[in-house]
Amino acid sequence: MNVQHVPTAMTESREQHSSARLQGRWLLLARGIWIALVVLTLAIFFASLPMYLAQLQTPCAPTACPYQQLTHAQAETLQGMGLSLADYATLTVALMFAIMGVCLVVSTLIIWRRPDDRMVVLVALLLVTIGAATVTGTAPAASPWWLPDEGVAFFTSVFFVLVFLLFPSGRFVPHWMRWTLVVFLAVQVPFTFFPNAPFMLKTSFFQLDWLVFLGELATVAFVQLYRYRRVSSPLQRQQTKWVVFGLAVPIAVIVLVDVLALLFPVAVEHDALAVLAYNEVGFLFLLIPLSFGFAMLRSRLWDIDALINRTLVYGALTVILTGVYVGLVIGLEALLGGIISQDSSVAIVISTLAIANLFQPLRRRIQRVIDRRFYRSKYDAAKMVAAFSATLRQEVDLDQLREHLLAVVQETMQPAHVSLWIRPVKQQKASGGARGESLSRAGERPGIDRSNSR
């Protein structure tokens, strides 16, 4: 069997030139802007670090507590575990340094490997500002570092919107999407740099800012979906999958943690491990620079399909088993406590054994459901190959077997051309020559052309 595919070299060449290239002065300007932004961002990051450390070590009121700052109850809970506020601040800052370091490394790597790609330059600038965005923004309005902090936050939001309006080709698609960026900037500039202006104190302008922000997020989602379904090539679709995966996982986990915090507020306040998990879940944002790195360097792009599959399977499995476990523990505690006056330890043991027995069957069931729903073509291909294997053990007619083989190859692999050569052994010995039979299928739904050659 001979399967012929479209040459990948030509496809790669077309896709490499699909995005705008930087040359001459523009290339030097892009490198200069990147270097200047790295230096400026690092300076602002380290200047804001003492204020960030002081904020982490100062307990706050529950009603006005920014992200990662602890309440008095949470601080006491950690101290009961043997961790002081200084230890908590050190751990949090270490994670922020890790995120900042990974962002800078990936940004440097992609701009070093592909410095003439405009899309790569924009992504590199975004990664530089994302790494420092968490630490910056803590300076008070009277501090001389307030304006630089707000500048980092502003550029982070602008680069984020711009990158996702252009990703992955580097062009606005549709072309009128560039005007949405203008509207976003027109609202974001006064809101960021003039928060105390008279027109800013009006509730209507504050609501307008939120409406524009939500509208821009919806626009970005629409653009990426439109590109993926209508415009992007197979390679660009894999790039989009990597970036969306890097964003979707931390956002989904943070939303899940917030929901659990709303359902079990006592655990977030008084359980030390829950406090740490709730406040340090931001380390998952490491996936964002890593996913951008794989996408822009076009490294291991096709591994994302298996990664998404495993994430869906084990994510759904974790959620279902957690719900079953909590339900069993609560139900058995009530049942055993009312019947035989047993404590919760018996319910925990029974629930754990039940979860252990449910794990593999439930995992296989979820895998089949996800394969049918999201990977239908691969699921159908696996079923066709299994059916052909059964036919292969029973079929004795060579012509029928040949038809089955070509049909399976055409449906599962969908090649541009399929050829099958069969060499009869007896005729070869009698004539001393090679005799073959060729079958070809060409096009999307080709017919069968039989030809014999000696």
C-alpha cells in the first residue's frame, strides 16, 4: 500500500510567510522596544516588591481583602500549622519569581529564534508584562511608583487584547476588528491613568468601562473561534489549541476554587491547606508562557490533542469522584450514626474503598464519552480498524479483502492517493516475472480504477 500526502514542506513554507515580517529598521526597532520594556518592567517589578511583601504580611478585613492577602482568621490558621506570615509571603513571592522567570525565558527564546516575525514580537512583549503584572499595582496613589505600576497593568491588557486579535497569523481577521482595539483604548486610557478625574467618579462611566472590557473579551473569543473554523490552516489550529489550553486550564481551576470557596467558606477560613491552595492557585498561570512558547516555536504542536484529551478525562473524573466521595461520606455518616452510632472514620473507609473500585470503570466510560463527543473521527477510525481486524480473521476472498482494506484506509486516513500491489506467487514462479495489480483512489470521493501490469 502506498499512501501519498500533500507535501508538508510547501505547506510549511506558505504558513511561514503568512504573517507579516519585520525587516531592516523595523526589525531593529522591535528589538529595541523589547529590550527597553524588559529593563523597565524589571525595574518596576523590583521597586514594587517591598510594597508587595508588606501587603502579604499585613492581615486585612474580610470585606476588603485583595487577592493573596490574608484575613486575620486565615493568618491564625496558618500560624497553627507552623507557618508565619513571613513564611507565607516568602512562598508567594517565590512563586511570583518563578512565573516572572519563566515568562522572561520564554519571551527571550521566541524572540531570539524568530526575531523577524511580528506576531512573535507581540507575544514576547505580552509575556514580559504578564510576568510583572501580579506584583505591580500595589503602590498607593501617593507613591512615585503608582504611575509606572499602572503603566505595566495598562500595557498588559493592551498587549493581551492585541495578541488575541492578531493570533496566530499576525493580521486582523476580519479586517474591521482593528476598530474594536481603538474603542478599547479610548475607554481604558482615562480609566487607568485618570481615576480621580471628575468624569471618572460617575457611575455611568465605570459601568461603561466594564461593558467595553466584557465586550472586548467577547470579541476576542469570537475572533479566535472564527479564525479556527474559517481561516486557520491545520498548523495554525494546533497553535491556537496550545494557547487556548494554556489559558483555559488556570481559568477553569480558579473558577472551580472560587465556587468551592463559596460553597465551603469555613474551610477557606480555617483549614490551613485550603488557605494555601486558594491563595497559591495562581501558579497555574505558568501554563500561559509555556503554551505560547510551544505555539510560537511550533514545537510538539501535535501533542496538544493527547494533552487536551487527558485533561478532559481526568478533570471530569476528578470532579465526579470528589462529588461521589463527599456525598458518600456525608450520607454514610448520617446513616451509620443513626443506626450503629459509628463515627466518621467508618464512613471515610467505606467511601475510599468505593472510590477505588469506581476509578477504572468510570475512567473508561468518561474516555469513551469524550472520544465520541470531541474526537469523533478518531473514535470512528478506531472502530473501523477493529471491525476490519475481525473481518481479516474471517474473510478468505482476496477481492473482498482488498475492497475492505482500501475502504478502511480511505475512511480513516483520507489520503490523496492509495495504491495496493498484489504479487501472485504461483504466476511469478511460472513466468519468472513480476505481475501486479494496482488500485488507485484519487480525490475526495474517488472511484476505483483497476489495472493489471506485467
